[in-house]
Amino acid sequence: MEALLLGAGLLLGAYVLVYYNLVKAPPCGGIASLRGRTAVVTGANSGIGKMTALELARRGARVVLACRSRERGEAAAFDLRQESGNNEVIFMALDLASLASVRAFATAFLSSEPRLDILIHNAGISSCGRTHEPFNLLLRVNHIGPFLLTHLLLPRLKTCTPSRVVVVSSAAHRRGHLDFTRLDRPVVGWQQELRAYADSKLANVLFARELATQLEGTGVTCYAAHPGPVNSELFLRHVPGWLSPLLRPLAWLVLRTPRGGAQTPLYCALQEGIEPLSGRYFANCHVEEVPPAARDDRAAHRLWEASKRLAGLGPGQDAEPDEDPQPEDPGTPSSRSSPLSEEPTVSEPHPIPHNSPDLSKVTHRIQVKTEPEP
């Protein structure tokens, strides 16, 4: 009996150490009041995105939930208004698998919202599911869609400086390898899906890096954020039904809650003084070094040019959604698109905009070690 109790105590102690050192996320601090500021969070109807939007709403921001499903998006907006006490939480339709939907969202947003201070690319997929597209669906949703959306919304971000772009990535980027000769080829089978997911997360890190270079001196900063191991729908969505009951208790024990997973993206969106770290990769609310493939500036620029082509952006079209609201979408329209994707709807009319507080004082410099050359 004593040996059994000793073993149980050791197991409990080991779990506590693992939980507080690897699982539990540090809380986000940052700007306390966001009144008068507007944030867009993609994929905010559940999981990390919903918890991110909740915290922004609690701090007084006007929050736009950019989601594919109108039903789930409207329900999430209602829940967040109730829980935060902030009535300025609205839904707008966005399907990142459809470039036409991305452009339609940008046009609708720019015509109805006078501000954009925070853009958080949270939406993502880890599997193609049952859909069969003539393009790389994982890259489209996880990178190309957010890339295009950022370009189209940049004029508004630049008029609301200091403003921020946060790209939710993953530690899976360390397994990624971009083959520029087959970036947009369809993904078939679970092995290709695993590889394509890691590649798309590497694309996220390189995108944030190149975007920081492109926007240097504009007042718009950007960051790649790893939420950590999170017990979210993304984790269990594609698990076989028979395996789900076995994994759910284990996930509850060793994975973070969505609220915990939201802390690093929130840190990147709100923390004062991290402007000098624009373009860097964050995990557990601090900057983290990345492997050589994720800090290859030549690869980042090459990805930028390839992404412009895949997003249908020609010369002079980087930020002009109104000139060509629905260009030809590379590949056929996504079968994931809802009928509402082409004409985004807003869950409530826009109120009289508030005066935005001056955040120009948030310019504390941080001394960090320079990254080693790849």
C-alpha cells in the first residue's frame, strides 16, 4: 500500500510539474482599455478565436468575428456580447478557402468600418476533410486567404497606426519545407495533409517576417504566435469517432484550454513595447528563436511573390479591393463556401465611431539578442 501511495504521489507531482511548466499558459497583460479601437478575428466562432475575441471585447474593443458559418458566427457574437457586456461584437461572413469571399469581406468591411487597429488571423484547418479541391486547401485557408486579406485591409491598418497584425502559427512549422514548384498542388491522404499543414505553418512564420520588412516604418507591426498545445476543435475535429472518447480525457489533462491558447496571440496584439520585435515568432508570451528555414529572408520574399500570384494580386493590386472585387479565383470555387460567402452580412449596424486613444506612447524599446545568420 505504501508503494502504491508513493507511486501515486510521484505521478501527481510529475503531472503538476508538467502542467505548470508546459501546459498552463502565462496570462496576457498589455493594454487595459481598447475603447475606440476595432479588431478583426478570423475563425472566432469557437476555440482560441472565440476566447481571443472575448478578451478584446472585455477590454472595450469593437470586435468583428470573421467566420465561414453565419449560424455559428451569429451565435458566437450573441454569446460574446452577453459575456463581455460589450454590444459592439458583430459577425461578418468570411470563407478563407474562397478568394472571392475574401475580397467581398474586405470590400464590405472597408465600406462599413472606419477603423482597423488589430487584425488577428486565427482561422485555420488541419485537414481537408471530405472536400476535394483542385488546389492545396490547407495552404489556401491557412496562408493564401490571410495573405490576401491582409493586403486588402492594409490601407485601413495604415490609417490607424500604431496597429498590429497577428498570424496564429504553430510549432509544426519546424517540420515544414516549402517546395515552390508544387505549392498549390492538391493534397491527398493523411500523410500529405500532415506535411501540408506543417508547410502552411512555416508559411505563416515567413509571411510575418516578410510583412514586417515590407511595413517597416509604417507604424504597422506584425507577429507570428504559437498558441501552444490546445484542446480545441482543431485537435479533435478529424479524430475517428471510436477514438474520440479515449482522447478527450487525455486532452483535458495534458492540453491547454482555448482560453490558455489565446494568451500568446493576445500578448502579440496588446503587449506594450514589442514593436522592435515585429516579424518575430512568439510562444508562451515571449519571443522564441526559429529554425533556419523559418528565418530565411530569401525564401520569405520568394513566398511573398508566389503568394501574390496565387492570391490573384497583380502589379498595383496589392491593396485595391474595390477596383476588382471578384477576380478569377485560381482553381474552382471552394466547395466549403457557404451561399453567404459572396456577400458578407453584418450582424448589426455600425454605431457612431469613438475617438481612438493615442497609443503612440507605446514605444518602449526592448534589447534582444540578434538572430544568428542561417
